[in-house]
Amino acid sequence: MTAISIRQLQENTDEWVRNARIEGEIIVIDQGRPVAILKGYSASKKNRFENREILPEYAKVMNKPIGGTDATQIVSEARKDRDF
């Protein structure tokens, strides 16, 4: 992992941004302390949720309706009670 100063980043921003993709991460240092990380972008990264495994506890309740009365039933009853 490469570390550069803010001054180096200011002087050659375009070069360091391009290098971030090749080197992975570049740490930006200000007065001896890390303040930022330049990371290269890769469009080929996969969605981390694409191949996720669903926990058995969640699978049991996943397709169950969440309690209460159906909204269409409530609206129908409300319309019946109105006097027009």
C-alpha cells in the first residue's frame, strides 16, 4: 500500500487517481497522520447480496403476511357506513 502527502496529491492528482486503480489503495497523509484513502473503481465487482444465503429463521417468516386486516376490507366497510 502506498502513502502520499497532501502536497504530492495536489501536485499530481491525475497521476495518483489513475494509480489508485492499479495499486489498490493509496493513503493520503497530512502532517504524518492518515486523512483519506484513494481507492480505484472497478465496474466488475459483483453485488455482495447477489449470492447471499438466507438464514433459516428468516426464511420461515419471509412469506408470511404481517398481521392486521386487509386494507381493501377496511375501505369497503368504511364506504358501506357512509350515508350519501
